[in-house]
Amino acid sequence: MSYQTEYDHSMKDPAGFWRKQAEALEWFKFPEQILSLDKDGLGYWFADGEMNTAYMALDHHVKAGRGNQLALIYDSPVTNFKSHYTYTELTDMVARTAGMLANLGVVKGDRVIIYMPMIPESVIAMLAVARLGAIHSVVFGGFAPPELAVRIDDAKPKVIMTASCGIEVKRVVEYKPLVDHAIELAQHKPQSCIVYQRPQAAATLVAGRDHDWKSLLAKAKAVGCTPVKGSDPLYILYTSGTTGKPKGVLRENGGHAVALKYSMKAIYNVEPGDMYWACSDVGWVVGHSYIVYGPLLHGCTTIVYEGKPVMTPDAGALWRVCAEYGVKALFTAPTAFRAVKKEDPQAELMKKYDLSKLQVIYSAGERLDPPTQAWLTEQSGKPVVDHWWQTETGWAITANMQGVEPMPIKPGSSTVPVPGFNVRILDENGQQVPAGTQGYIALKLPLPPSCLNHVWGDENKFRESYLTFLPGHYTSGDGGYIDEDGYVFVMGRVDDVINVAGHRLSTGEIEEVIATHPAVAECAVIARDDDLKGQVPMGLVVLKSGMTIAETDVQQQLIARIRESIGAITCYKDTVVLARLPKTRSGKTLRKTLANIVNGKEYMVPSTIDDPGVIPEIIEVLRTKKLVK
């Protein structure tokens, strides 16, 4: 079947198209209500179907006679340890872990926060929560206590599952003190905290609240899968918004399972039994979709990798894993490939490994810049496929669909819309713009399965954030264009979110931390282009009158504050002290103008600026510090 035939079917008969895809999964009761629409045209998928995602991902394969196939490989260069689980072994471990949670009172609909490193127990925890019909919320282990506390207060978990530590290259990061601090900061107090003790650090347990993971597991019995409706929530995953308060993206069981199952063959062209590796973290949406759920729903072998693309031990790490396990499809972020390129520009380390089983390399999380794409294609001899998606969708919006009809690759483009996604480029009035013209990237409603239709705990937040600006459409927050051939080019965010190595961070959130410094009167945070990370935040601050603190001291203190409040993941480094910030007469800071100046792009000084003379002053300061391109 051609791509166009497949895509047209999804547009003309969405219910029929997705009914067919749903038939590939093992439901307890197949849905009759495939698609229902609300007054806004928002779609709800498979609402009356009965199922359990963990059953579809594990028990089903065992019952189909494939229990001896490898389900999960754990490879940890930071601890020099490897292990593997068959589908039978992983199903048993998940069932007993679910029993452990059930013994602590976790039932259908309860929330469980998972704050874990990249170890098998992280995946097991997610699947165990899903087995009970409960709702997991995975929080990346690099987030600082205030960030975790915000998520605790929003999700109100009954239980937190964590580990004694994570390992960053050679540095041991103790998690338990961070969790304890977060619980102190939070208004909501979880009933229980389960701690997986790792040999690299021993966590102190709080009597009456904390439990040793292995001790609880030893007493637990396996439990079965709790049936849920297709419309019941599977997980909450928080994404930064422009206001600084994270939004809890709510993913429903039915549409999520159907979309991911479809994507494994259609987009990534893998079959059950193939080795699939998404080199990411379970704390991000890529980890949810393509370390845990997608590969297991499809019956593949997935890899949990506790390491880095470089430094563990070198820039050959990706290729070593691919060769050792016979990976067919590799998926990671552009920043990983840029790091490898920086350390091994001639790809000498790549040449040490047999990559004959690797068919395609996939990239997402941020725009894959053409120079990196060209380098990787030339050095590997493999197709390097960019595809674009968001936490909100849970899978690709645009892609070069290798399992349907591979298309010529255009550098800088994520190719064409995936079936189900009606991608349009609109102006601010909601009118479509001509081919080749940049505008707002919007998705015409209804959205296909897996896409969010709720924000956890806030019925109106979803509509306010995504539906009101361009009525009848989901506003992606990205800008770009579609060329004459229908290829989509995503050019970047149109809001104030910085994309640091594929991780979306709110400028408002960083500004809030900077503003707490006693010497800072006001500030603005902008995205500075970075060859490795894609973007990094830069702080522009105005000090309070009479302050004599050295600029270097301000910079170091702000780095420390941001690392403590948000985490090192921000990659915050540069602070520039200015006499004043450029503003409109209404008081709005001209962040876009500042960002364009710093990144060497064309900029316009709007007529509404209160004092045009401030721009030359700022340029001179930036030039003196060699921060202007």
C-alpha cells in the first residue's frame, strides 16, 4: 500500500482506519465506540473498549507462545552490569510488583509517582502500575526537589517509587534525600515510598512511610490485570508550559496502545522479535512510548541503557550497543549525535563495530540540523530519518514512514504527516498560507489516537492551551512551512519554551528562579543557539540600584540556584548584566528581539519600543563579552 492511499484512508474514514488498527491488539472487549466527538470537534477513541495495556504488552505474548523471547535487555556501562528478561520473566516480575503495590492499597485510578534511574525496575514499575489500572507519573531523576514537589501536589500520588541513587557517568546521585526534601515541600503527603536499594548508595528509610523494595517484593504474590476502559487514564506526564507551571498531559489507555502498535511497523518498520532501541530516558515521552510501551506492545525486544552517548566509556557507545545486540532500528535525539560527532568527527569508533543489522537511524526531540544529518548519513551509510512529535501527541505527527513507503529524505524536513494527522500551516487569523510560507503549525481536529484531550486536574487547561488560538485546530506551538511536495519543515517554537537537547524548559520558570536573587531587579531568559544542545538558556539581568556585586559572582550564584531549583538539565551558564531591558510601552520585554540579536539573526525594533536607544547599548555589551554572533 502506498503512503498516499494509507493517509487518504485515515482522512476520509478515520473511524474505519483506526478500527482496523485496533484489531491488531488483544482486547478483553473490542470497542464498539471507535470515535466520538465533543462540541469542539475533539476526538475520544475506543472509549467503551475493555483492556489492560500491561496485558497487551506482556501476558498476551506469553499466551501466544512467545514467552521465551527476550523482552528487555539492560545494559549499564556505568555499573558494568548487564541482564535480560524474557517475556515470561518480565510478566512474572511485573505481576509480583503489582502485587507489592496492591498490598500498599494501590487500586484502579490511584496515582503513583516513579522517580527512578534507567534500570529495569523503572520499566517494571510503570507496567505494574498499569497492570492495576492505576495511573503512573514518571518524573525524570534529574529534576530537583521543588520540581518534584510541584508534581506531587498536582498528581497527589498514593505511593512514590524511587531508588537509592542514579549514576551520572562516574558520579553517584543520591535520590532519597531529594525525594525526602520534595515531600517536605509538598502539601500532599504520599502514604508510602518504596525504595530500591542499589549497591552504589544506601538510602535511609523513614519509619512508617518508607519501604524496602526487595523486602516488599519478597512477600508479594502475583496479581492479574485489572480491566480498564479505553478512555481510562494510563499515565500523567508533565511538560513545561510558558507560564512555568508544568501541564500534566493525560494519556488514555486505548488510543495510546493502538497508535503505538501501529507506529512500530508503519514508521519504524520493525517486526515482532526484532531488536529496537530508543536511547532515551523513561522520564521523557520517548521513553514512555518507545522504551516501554511501543516495543512491548509490538512484541519486540527493547533495551534499557544506563549510560551516555559519550563518556561511557567513549563516543562509540551507541555503535557498541547496536552491534552487540543486533539493533535493527536506533532512535535518539539530535543532541546525542552532535555529541558523538564532536568527540569522534571521523567516526573512527563507529568503524570498530558491525552495524550490518542496523537498517535505519531515527531522530526526534528537536530539529535535526542538516549538517549533523549529513554527517551521520555519510559515516554510517544508513538512512537518517528525522520525525517530529510532542509529549502531547505521544507519537510522531510527521515522519518518513519506512514501513509504508520510504520517501526521499530532504535535509531539514521531518517529511510528511503521519496517517491521522491533518497538518496545516496557518496565519494568526486561522487562514491557511501558501506552500513555502511560514506560519503556525496546527493540527485540524479531531486528533488521531494517543493525543491528549485532557490536562490532569484542570478541565479547561487543555482548551485554553491548545484549542482557543486557532479554533477547530490543535495549536502545536511550533512554526514552520510545508513545501510544494507536501514535506513539513518544523523551524522551532513560537512560544517561550527553550528546547535543551530535546527537553522543553520554560523560560518563565527559569526567570522565576533568577528573580529570587537578592541583587536582581528584573530579568529575561532567552534561547541561545548551541551546536551541541540545540538551545541553551541565557539570562539577561538588571541589578538593583546600589548593588556592587561582581558580575562573575552573580553568574555563579544563579547557576547554583537554577541547578538547585530546576536541575542541571537546564544547562544554564551565561548571565549578562545590563543597565536595562528593552520593552514596549506597555511593559512587555522584547525577548524575541533579544534572541535574534544574540543568535545573529535579522531583527526588527518594533515601533512600540519605549526607548530605541537601549538596543545599541545591549549590542555593545554583548559584543564586548563576545556573545554576539
